Amino acid sequence: TLNEDLDAEVAHRLSRQRTGVRVDIDTLKKGLVERTWNSMRRAWRLFVTSTADRVLSARAIVEHIATICNSEKHTRPQNAVDKLRHVVGYVCAIDDEPNPMANRLIMRVIDAMVRTGTSRDANQGTLLDTHKVLRYLRAHSRRGHIARQDAMAAFASIVPSRPNELANLRAENVTIEFEEQQLGRPNETFAAHELPFERHPTIGRPYPAFAISVHLSHTKTDKQKRRGIRKLIQHPAGEPWSPALLLLCYWTTHRRTMAFPRDDRLDDRPLSPDTVSHDLANVSIRATGLRVTGKWWRHAAATWLLRNGLDIETVTAGVVEAH
């Protein structure tokens, strides 16, 4: 009989596996991102509680997926099926139990049910005009005060990133590097919130070349969550404005624990991803007249960079020369 709690089910299967290697559940969980494990737990609980005999069989899986496909809640059931396929494969692999969802005939039946149960097209979102956003930021930042929304928009416009990555970005993970013109001397590097006063920029005045190095945590591709994923934003020499310069101005006047802090100076907790998405949506309305949430800024930034001649490897690495 299956246990509806995934932790208990995995622990039970580990106790009866015959590889000769002792493995505990905590060791296995470290190999997955926390949100992936939580997603698997929800999919597993939903499956087990929907089966009458609580047995992992092809019949139970097909009946459960049929329920999903016939539900008005799941207008696009493919996502739920993919999550179930992932957790079933994971559980079966522990003690070498045959995986019903690895059977080609069963999967053809499931694919047919998913196709029939799909009642709406994929949400393509609203296309963001990144060029208009950058024009808006350039005009708006000349007024002096730089709001958190504008700083996040400058970052999200040229660095493909997710709302949760911006929400969890800490000031200590942002460094500024100035190129040293004299041979034999290393480049000067400062933390964004520790930039010397004589280096403080002013929007509208020519500023020397520098690069902002950002280490984003809580990313999908940073499985270990140790060093983060490195993103690099460059400011061209002598330019009076760039997204990088706007960000530098913001960080030199907002010396806080978080790179994009809350409004309350005594509150150093990170923003929620929903707040980031809401802030970016507000900027998109003011710049383009259309509401575009944070999820679609990432797609727009990548598209804009590719259209401006950057190759896919550079876009993936997040290295941007921000004119």
C-alpha cells in the first residue's frame, strides 16, 4: 500500500532496496532543489489519495490522469502529467520497481487523453517592447531620484532573469569593476554598496567604463545554490547613460542588505517574487501602455539581446554591454 507522504514512501523503499549501499532520504533530497521536491510531494499526494486501492499500477495512473484531463481546473493537463511522470519515475527507480509510465502503449494512451483534455492554447503572454522601456528609463532617470521599480526594470530589461532571482539578490553579491588604464596594475573592484564617494556617478554626465558582476542565487540552473549564476553588465566608456549606470546610481544611494530592498529601512527581508513582478508590470504600463508581468520580461530581454546581435551563448551567460 502506497503512503501518501512522499518522504515516508521514499524512506520505506530505501529500507528494502538491495544495492548494498545504505542511503537515507536526506541524502537523496540534497540532490534536488527544494521547490522541485515540494512539487513532487504535491503530485504524489494527489495521485495516492485519488486511487482506491493505493497501488502503483498502470490502471491507477491512467484513471488518475483521466480525472485530471476531465477536470475544468486543468485546461492544460500536460503540466500535471509531467509532474506525475517525474515523481513516479523517481519512486520506482529507488527499488527497481517497473515504472508503468515507461510503457510506450500506456504513454500513447496518456498522450491521447492529454490532447483531448487540453481546452486552451498555451499562454503566450503580452510581448514587451524592451526598446520603449529603455527609452522610458533613460528619460525618467534624468529627473534625479531613481525608484526601486526603475532599477529592477533596468536590470530585467537587459539580463534575462526571473522575479525570484531579483527578489533574493543581495548587495554583497554585486561587485563593480573599473578598468585600470595603467599597465601592471589590477582593476579596481568594489562592492556595490561600498563604492567610494569620488566614484559616485551622475546620470547625464560621461562616466568611465565599468562592469557590474552579479551572482544570482535561487536559479533553476544553480542546483547547488552555493556560488550563484554569474551575470555581467558592462557600461561603455564615456557614455552619459546606460542601464548599468542607472543601477550603479541606485545602489550607491541605497546601501542596504538586499540589492532591491523593501521601502522600510528597518526591514531587510527579501521581497516576494510577486512584488517584483508587480513592480515590473507597473513600469511596463508607464513605458508601453501594456501590463507585462515579471515572467515575460525574461523572454523579452533575451529576444532583445538576440535582435541586437548578441549570440545565444553570450545571452545565456548574461554578459551584456549596456548602451
